[in-house]
Amino acid sequence: MKIILANKFYYRRGGDCVYTINLEELLKAHGHDVAIFSMQHPENLSSTWSKYFPSEVKFKLGVGMVEAFLRPFGTKEVRKKFCALLDDFKPDIVHLNNIHSQLSPTIAELAHDRGIKVVWTLHDYKLLCPRYDCLRNGKTICEECFTNKQNVLKYSCMKNSKLASLLSYKEAIKWTKERIESCTDIFICPSQFMADKMIRGGFDKNMFYTLCNFIDIAKCHKEDYERDDYYCFIGRLSQEKGVNTLVKAANQLPYKLKIIGGGPMVEDLKNVANSNIEFVGFKQWDEIKILVGKARFSVIPSEWYENNPLSVIEAQCLGTPVLGANIGGIPEIIKFGFNGLTFESGNVEDLKQKIQAMYDAMFDYKQIAIYACETYNAESYYSSIMNIYKN
């Protein structure tokens, strides 16, 4: 089978990029021909398909500003290069991922018009929320744009900018639900929560397939499951991740917390954190594997609609139980008492009590790892994705 995977970036930038790269490797390992369609970027992985990539755009004033502001609507360069790839590669499937703004859904229409099956894995809520994350101004959960996209203008949700919000509004009304549905055969949602939100936003429920993400479980292999006396957080240190709530709770407890990652809040958090909280900074996987794999448990204190966070899946595959906020798709991947607990998102007191409960609980770390690796392995995912491609 010949498959084009499309994603706006082609390096390990975020969950959508990791998924795309992992899926490419998985499909190739099973003998399929895979082409990539992405945007030019200096950090991109090397690709034989890069000659088809449209130029990099940056949404700020300067050289290339016009192309950047037109790109969300489908520019001539994107259409020309994608059509050239379709002509030369002749795919059976076009599998879209995170394509808005830098590539645009115009590529879905181009493939559909040629009778090519279009599969779209949704990694965020962009088709419902012009901001993509259902956070009003990046702070408060909001679903008002599900039914009226003008609210992005009302609240200036994009970067607190009227211009950026206007651009997002224009993009949303060009790529309407009806137009997107007409050129897509099936949407894959990594969580049932996301599928339910899409349906609530008016999309056809028959177009959705829920399929949890996968990882390379080999990288999680461990010889022992002994634990050290600390718990951890891993992720971006930004408001929607709930790290401020975690620090407030951790300050009231005697246990050691290791915070892995960087972000805009790091200095503010350090200024209020007690001595029992250690900021270890950004780490590569080899170090993450040790830090998370030795922790008593990991905390995912998100305060936005997390979809299907890889940080939960990876922790569980390392045998590490997870204390997750009861929001988005997080509760779907935590089996109460077996591989973790949940708490009320944003509630410091509940989080503090649940951290204590996690310390008091007895977990079978090896069984957590076995179950997770059986659930999230690549071969199980391959079987499911091929059923989607062929049906």
C-alpha cells in the first residue's frame, strides 16, 4: 500500500510529530511505501520527499508575511507541491495529522478530488475551536466557538491579538464543518472524549473511529522495577499543564517532587517552590526513562482538554502509575487503583489528598508495565490502522 503522511512539522516537536514519525516507521517496517508531506523547517528530519515540502512560514511581521497570512487558506505553493507529490507517488491513502495553518485542509480536497481515501487523525480541537485547545485566552475552558466561531473575535483568543484572532476566524469560516466532512473519509480520535466533543460540535458521528495512540514499547524495557522515594511531573511548564496547582499541593507535603521539563513558567515556579521540589530541566529520553522509571508515580495535573497524552502512556509502559487530572482523555487511560488515580482538575486540596493516597497505595509496577505494553504496542495499532485504511 502507498500512503502519504501529512503533518506541518517533520521533527520530534510535539505529540503530533512523534505520532507521524512513529507511524511512518511502523508502516515501512511492514513493507508499505510511505511518503511525507510537511513544511520546510531547519530541524526537519532528512527526507527523500523534502523537495515537495512548501517553504517555511512564520506568523510574524517580516519577509514572507503575505505567504504566511495566506497559507491557512491554501496557497498556490502548497497546492502545486502537493499535486506534484500526488502525481509522482500515486498514493492509495492520504493520512492527515496536524495540517492547519502551515499546510491547510486544501490538501484533503486535492486528494479527495482524485478519489484517494483521506484519513485524518485529530491531535487537537482546531476543527471546533479556532484556538485549537478550547482555552479562552489560554486560561479558561471554553466551548463557545463550537457553535459560533465569532467568539474568537469577541475574546481575542489567539495570542490576545485582534489580528491573530481575525485570521483564525477567517480560517474557521473557510474550512467549515461541512467542507471538511465532504473531503474526509474517516476521522481518528485518540480518545473517546475528543470524539464526543467533535460530535457535540455537529460532526457526523459515523465518521469517527476512536484509536488510542501507540509507542515504541521496546524503549521502555526495564530489567527491574525498583523505586526511589520521589514522584515526578514531566511536560511543558505552562499554565494549561496545571504545574502551578501541583507546586501549591506539593509545597504542603513532605515528599520529594522532581519536575522534568522547561517552559515559560519555570522561573515563577522556582520562586514559589519549597526545597522538596527539584527542577531538573529538559531531558532526552535516556534520562527521562530513568527519572520516570524510578519514580513512585507521575502526576499529570492538566487544566485543559488533554487528548491522549503520551506522557501517561510512556509512564505506564515503564511501570509507573499515574495520578491524572480528571479532564479530557486522561481518565480513559487510568484504571482506578491498578495503574493510578484521578483528581479534580485545578483543585489543590484534592490533588494534595490524592498524592498522599498514591504514597499510601501498593502498586504492582511490573504488572502495570506488562498491561501497558500489551495495550499500547505498535503491532496492535498496526492491525487497527490497516482495518481503517482497507475498509
